[in-house]
Amino acid sequence: MNIPGHGEFTIIGENIHTTRVVLRGGKLMGENPDGLPSVRYTAASGETRYLPIPEEIRRAQDYEEGRVKHVKVAVLEGMRGSSEALEYLGSMVARQLRAGSDFLDLNVDEVSLRPEEQKQAMRWLVRLVEPLASVPLSIDSSNVDIIVAGLDACEGRAGRPLLNSASLERIDALELARARNLPVIVTAAGESGMPQNDGERVDNASRIVEAALAKGLPKNAIYIDALVFPISVDSQFGNHCLEAIRQLRQRFGPEIHITGGMSNVSFGLPLRRLINDAFLILATEAGADSGIVDPVTAHVAQVFALDRQSKAYQMAEDVLLGRDRNCRNFLRAYRKGELQASAGAS
């Protein structure tokens, strides 16, 4: 996607993940005509349809706590032959494509605790989604064997798949990317844990990038995930990530890509879309040229047209840049209803 004034921005659509949840009490939940708890959605035909939640999911702890892992439901039920689940997943693919995704990121890690069942699910999902997609897939897992299963199932109909991801703790994924001539996401994680500040991000990311370059991977095939952490946990997390992006862009130049799970920044806070949009702007100005985002809600092309002088935007930026310690002013304004009208998000 071309963003005026910013150039090309690669959208890695993040929605087809078995980690994704909707709230039991949220607007997307309801009952189907048979009275079963279901996720309500709009099919490709435009009609309202319902994905029923099976009893085994309703007995799970997540459901009891008010969270419904709807993509997990769709994958499991689709593998069992449910036409409704297939329709549901197809509608998700279509929405992400219409919203401008350049890759569709697939992750099945939470389908099961058993690696063989995860591999089976990944192969099944790749074979379902690829014929529906006009863009390449991104094969995403915390387990390299599951990534291999997804890559083996992928025909590359719309282009080479993206390998998500390699890191210092699983550096063998770089050899997989090299052997198959694939673009790859490399993360700023260390050998045994997450970075604590911008310096550790830059050091870790630089080491994995240098390892990738040493294997012959070109810079333009490398996407650095600078690791976005929730600002609600530490008021400096936004600055850590943004400074790392700036330094990595300066160190590796314009050819390399810099990305990240941008929506992670808003976990635990209200008006998440507002905070996500503000962070996307700041990250892009720092040097990011890609994002692992939900393009259906992010509307990336519209984000850069936001009124940055509005009270809502300014307060979100204060949160992200550590000027609003513990998000106190933002939360106070939210509770008073001062932000909602200008934010237009929830």
C-alpha cells in the first residue's frame, strides 16, 4: 500500500490467528436461529450468519472467563467438515483482502497442545486460505516444525510466503528461509527472553540481521519485528520500541523492512483503536515501513489523515511517549467521556 508522504507500507494482516478472541458479552456474540451461542458475522453474500460455539469450547476456561477464541472454533469445526466454519474463515479472508493486506498471517498454535495436531491444522488452513487469497501467505508459529508444515502445504500461488519468524533463540529458521528463498520476519528477542529496553532490542535485532545477511539473505527480504509491548505495563515501552526502530533504520538503511505487532501497544486500555492509530503514525515516522495489524479496523490509509491536533490524538500521543505516567490523564479523560466523540473508536 502506498501512503502519500510516507511511501510503501506493507500490511501483514494478523486476524487469522487461533489466539484471537471476541467477548462473550460483546456485540459480535448472539444466538443462532437454533438458540446456540454463536459469533455473528456477515457472509460474502451480505447476509448475517452465525458460527455456533461447540460445547467443548463452552466448557473451556477462556469461555468461562468471557473470551471466545472464534478463529480456533472456526478452524476446529472447519476441519470437522462444518460448512459454516468454512464460510466464516472465507469471510475473514475476504475482509482482510478488501482492507488492503499484503500478506495474510496464519497461526494455529492454540488449536491444540499437541504438535502433530498443530501441524495438521496448519496444513489444512494453508490449503483452505491460499486458493482464496490474491496475496501471499505469512506462515506464523512459535515452532519451526509447524512453520515447515505450513510452507510444505503452500503452493505460492500469489507469491513467496513470508516466514514468521526467526530469532536468536531459533536461529535455524534463517536456514529455512535461505534454502527456500523466502522473505523472513526476524525478531528483537534475545536467546532466552524479551528485551528490556531499546538498546537490547537494537543489539538483538542487529545480531539476527547480521546472521541472516551472512547466510546470503538480501536486506529487502528481511522484516525486523522491533517488538511492541503494552504501554499500560510500563510508560516507557513506547519510547523503547520507537527508539529501536529509529536506530535500526539508521543502521541498516532503506532496503530492510521494519515491522511489529502494532496493536500490542494498547492491550489493557480503552479506546484501543485510537492508541493503535497514534502509535502506527509514530512508528512510521521513526522508520517502520510495515505493520502486523488488523487492516479491517486499522484502515491504514486513513490513519495518516487523522487530526493530530485533536485532544484525543494528543492525549494518546502523551501516553505513547511516556508523558502521561501510568496513563492517568488519558484514563481520567476517558472516564469523563471527553475522548470518545473525537476518537471514534473503542
